[in-house]
Amino acid sequence: MQVSTNGGIDPMESDDGAALYFLSNGWVVRAAGEGRTETRLVKAIAFYAVRDGIYFTTGNFDRNRFGALGPDGGVSFFNFTTATSSRLLKSDKLWHSWIGVSPDRRWLLYTQLDGQPGSDLMLVENFR
């Protein structure tokens, strides 16, 4: 069954199975309900959905460092209830590929590009 109308990548189902989140044209999109109505939530490079919101990365690709998000790179949280975003951290070494959050939300994982070649996984404790 086709879910998106404008294409998408990196799908993630909500905890209750009522919605599907994915990236489409630079946005995190929620497809929910009978007709799978699509709603654009936030502009993002990568994301991780939780019960009450979305953790997501932002930035502009640095042409000199493949995959790095440059000086505007950061991790933010979009709250479903308030429909607002708050920045959790800023890093000029953030890499575009992935973000993860532990089930108890005490740990945040993201990819960081420290040098060439390769990247490192970074762990942030008690980030809320």
C-alpha cells in the first residue's frame, strides 16, 4: 500500500502504530488516519520520533566537508503538544546521517565528523 504522495525515506512508526513518520523533500512528515493524511512538521536532515515529539538534526551542508552540517548544525526537539521546537545542542561537526534516543530518553546518539576520513558516534548524557 502506498503511504506517501511525494515520496519519502527513513520511515519510523509511532509507538501506538497510529502514524508513520518519514523524511520527504527536507521535511519530517506524519502520515496518519484512515486516508493517511500527510502533515509536514519540521525541516530536518535526520529525525527520531518519540511519544510526545521528534528529535531532529538541522544545518546546511558544508561543501568542504562531505556530509557535515556546518556551523548551523544542531539537534532540536519538536514538541507535538505545543508545536514548538527547542535547540538541544549546536555543533559544527554534526554529520547528516543518523540520530537516536534511548527508550528512557536519558541518552542521545548522533554522528559527528571530527576529521577525514570517517566519523565518530557521539553520546550526550542527560540532555533534557
